[in-house]
Amino acid sequence: MNCDDVSKQSGLHPKPPGLVLQYGTAGFRTNAKLLDHIMFRMGLLATLRSKKTKATIGVMVTASHNPEEDNGVKLVDPMGEMVTPTWEGYATQLANAEQEDLLAALKDIIEEEAINMSQEADVFVGKDTRSSSASLSKAVLDGVSALGGRNKDYGLVTTPQLHYMVCCQNTQGKYGEATVEGYYKKLCQAFIQLTKNASNCTDDQKHLSVDGANGIGALKVREMESYLKKELHISLFNDGSAGKLNHQCGADFVKVQQNPPTGMKINSGERCCSFDGDADRIVYYYTDSEGQFHLLDGDKVATLISTFLKELLTQAGIDLEIAVVQTAYANGSSTNYLEDTMKVIVRCAKTGVKHLHHAAQEFDIGVYFEANGHGTVLFSKAAEEKIRQLAEDSIADDERKRAALLLQDTINVINQTVGDAISDMLLIEAILAIRGMTIQQWDAIYKDLPNRQLKVKVSDRRAIDTTDAERRAVSPTGLQEAIDTLVKKYSQARSFVRPSGTEDVVRVYAEADTQESADALAHEVSLAVY
Ligand code: NG1
Ligand code: ZN
């Protein structure tokens, strides 16, 4: 390590003394003004991680659905997955070392991980459309070069696009080409192949209204349109030309408020969807003829996708284990439907994509979605191989082969590295087209239990500790008993609390047979949290 280079460069990105930040559920995330030194240091850390893994590492500058004033950063590991927990710990150590202790903190990591500093390093960098992202991503690049790493700056990309690039690069192109164009080509070709199986699809059915949250997703949908060869007609709203990022629009707003975004023209019965600020989440919705709003969240998406996959597996006659991974926020009706009617395995993981991703890897096919619309599907190598063999089998009967080919195209339209609004949108659109299904029919698969999410400000949210995939509180004493007593007052009720990993709040979730009961229960539980 050239200590002089690191010292000199880090002096240009000084840490505000005393500032303490933590690498949380989604990396570092706070007001953009506090992040310059964090970005520089994440450039350093990504370079070390690259030397250690002898692979390309990604750094994404984004604060997803947070307001425009915030920003954030997360690291992407070689296969496009979230960085491992030990390195999250290093990220926190490095971020919080005072200016004069930075070299020592770096040396500690190098020693602990026995990193060969003469090993070459490669880092891919991407950023969202926030006004602070340009200078912050420049700070990341400075960090990479201070340790002699090479970088490739992808500029404006969605979070899942950057994950995809990292995976393509480290699999020598086996997953696809590590370019934005390669990404569009792979996904759109698979989408067009899939929709060839949709008979009698009218122009009306090919229409979709997209709320781009005034963010990067809008830009990328525009860029992708020509590759879709008119097989999907997108009306794009909140494209960033007028409105503010995530402000009264986007997937998080729509999901939490259970209301349509502003800035969007919605005709009754029409299919609409919203992305979040970095395009890794998607939710669908429509308004009915009475003007009532209907939300199809991540649980409905998981149900649609897993039903489709299960049917194809049956048609193909391939025996593969399929599971759906959810979190405690999954609507109780979705869990019941999946377990009792669909008869698929359902697992509950802790909030945060890395937990769901990890749980989904244990199955031949793991469909994972958070209720907020973040999710994807993972296929094991063995599952992909079985499907490929059948698709190429010259003596298999036509129906089985057709199903195998559909499964192959489905695999190709999916971004398996992480939840991806664009890829999920193409898959959902293809499934609806193939099944000749309207959004109303999709919505009617099961009826959501009324629910409510609240945020509670407390002096120390870490005082709450949970177990059983966050469904039960183990501390402070008496809290879980209080929740149990409240829940018993209502029918079909469930409630839990947990400290947020991205905001300084405790989140309260409640569901019950009526909206009034869900609201009342959430309110009563939030009082028990104080
Ligand atoms: P926290 O703040 O830990 O609840 C939120 C979301 C997560 C995940 C992360 C990262 C909810 C209830 N929580 O986490 O699902 O998406 O942000 O963005 O939606
Ligand atoms: Zn996001």
C-alpha cells in the first residue's frame, strides 16, 4: 500500500470528527452532505475486497426510495450478491475511523484478511440520478485509485443493472455481456420469445403505465424501449423531467400510503406499476370503475410468478422443489394461499434482501419477494441444467418441450443477482400475456387482509430485539405479552414490531379482518412500544 497516496487522497475527503455511521440493511444511508468520506473509504474497501476475492467488486451510489437530499452506498460481491457480513463489519470500522486513524484501520483489515496488496483490483461503479450522486461517485473512484485499483464507471445505472454487470464480468460472460446494451438485449429477447406464446394479445393488453419515481428507472425504461420491438407499449410518468425524486410517487409511496402516485394519469381498470428510486422494487395497481384503488404488492407478484413456474414444471414433467421466501410483512392471505391452495413450501426470512436471497438459494427454484416489491427468482445450477436438457431433447414430446423452452426464456428474462423492477416488470407482463390474464383476475387470486404499517420514534430503537424471523419481540420484557393480549381482541389478527435497519424508527405492522381493526391494532401496539 502506498501510504502517502492514501493519506494525501483521504485528506481531500475528510471525515467530520465524531460522526458515527453504520453499514445497515442497505449499506450506508443518510443525508448526502455527510457521505463524502464514506464514499472515498468504500472505494478503498471495494479495492481490498477485489484483491481478496481476485474478482470485480461493485459499488453503487444510491439511497433508493429515500428523499432526494439523502444518498447512500452499498458494495456488490463477485456473483452480484450483497457483500458478506464480515465485510459489512469492516465497512463500519473503516467508515468510523477518525482521519488520523484511517491508515491503521486499513492495515487492520489487510492483516486480518491476509490480503496480497500486489494483487490487481477491479471495481465497477454506478450511481442514481440524485444531484449529489455525481460528486459522491467521484469520491468512490478516488478511493479506488488511491489503492491502485482499476475502475469502470458505468455512470447512471439502476442498482440491479450494476449487480448484473458485476456478475457478468466475474462469470466471463456466461451470465451475459457486462454492458447496459447487453442487459437490454438479453432481457428483451427473452421477453419477446415468451410473448410469442401469448395468442390473441390485443394492443390494449400490451399497454402498461409506468411510474418511474422521477428516478433512474424512468431513464432506463426509455433507453430499453427500442429493444422491446413494440411487444410492450409503455406510457411513462414521473420521468424526472418535472417532479422530484420519490416525492409522492414511486413504489414505496404507493405501498405504504396504499394510494396511487401523483403525476400519473390513471384510467379505470388500466394496468399500472411503480418503480422505486433505484429501480429494484416494483408494485402494480389499478383503480376500479368505482374509483377504488387496488394494490398488487410483492406478495401478489410472488404468487403470480410461482403459480406460473409450478404449472410449467408440471407440464414439463420435471421434478424440482419450488419455494417462496417471504418476510413477516407478507400479507397473511398470501401465505395461506401459497401453503394451502398452491401447496408450495413457504419460508419466512428476516427483513433485508440478503436474508431472503440466502434462504431462496436452498431450493431448486426459490422465489423471494418482500411485500414492498423487492424480489426475484433463483434457479440452482442443477435446475437450470435439467431444464436445458429437456429443452434440447430431440425425442421429448411437444408439450413437455414447449414448457421447458418457456422455462428457459423465463430464466433469461430474470435478473437472478438481485430484485430488479425492469426484469420483474417484463416477467409479469409476459406471464399476464401468456395466460391472457387481466390485472383484475390476477388481483382476485386471493384477497389481502386489511393491514397497517406505522413508524414510531423512540429514544433507542435497539432496545427492541426480535426472534422467529422478527415475528416475536424478546426484549424489552413484557412487550411481546402486551402485543399478544392486543392481538387477541381482534379476528384474523397478527402484529409485530421491529427496529428499522434504514431509519431511526421502530416499525409496527398489524393486520386483521377489517381496516378499522388493523388500524386500531397498529395504533394500540405502537403505544405499547413507548
Ligand atoms: P427497514 O428500514 O429495515 O424496515 C426497509 C424495508 C426493507 C428493505 C430495506 C432496504 C420495509 C418494511 N422495510 O428496511 O424491506 O427493502 O428498507 O431498502 O419495507
Ligand atoms: Zn430500491
